[in-house]
Amino acid sequence: MLGATDLASSRQEKSDARLNIRTKASIKAAIEKAAELSGMDLSTFTTNAALLRAQDVISAHERTVLAPVDHAAFFDALERPAAPTEKLLAAAKLHREMVADSE
């Protein structure tokens, strides 16, 4: 039996939210077998698998990974920003005027 960490049960909150899914019998059988091999009931196994995948997806969307050369260029641009152009200065002035007019 391959044990697995139960991430969902370690959370200090009541499990009162429901999640219902429909799937093919063969998929359900595979999930049930994996749950049994992991020493978890179906609900716990499914919740943990979905939670791990959710955390991976969220992490991938909330983080930016740069190659070393891109990392250096990015931070160089932050440390030494370009001077504002005339067009940017005019846009900032227009914005200030519009915001002041709306107050």
C-alpha cells in the first residue's frame, strides 16, 4: 500500500461544502483503486487529488519564471527605468486634469 499525505483533512475548517461530479465507470474504478492503494476513502482521495492540482494551477498562474538572462534584463529595467516620453507626460497631465475635474 502506498501512503499519501491527506492535505484536505489537515485544514482546520468544517467540511460542509459539496462537490458532485459525473464520470465514466472506468475512470471511477481507477480512482477507487488508487484511493484504496493510498489508504484513503474515495472522498478523501478525490479531494486531495483535486486540491493538489488546484494548487499547481493557481501557482502556475500567480508566478512568473524567467530564464537567467531575462531575469537580469527585467531587474535592470526596474532599477534603471527609461525617461518618460513627451506622449507619456501629456497623457499623465490629461489624466490629472480629468481626475481633478471629476472631484
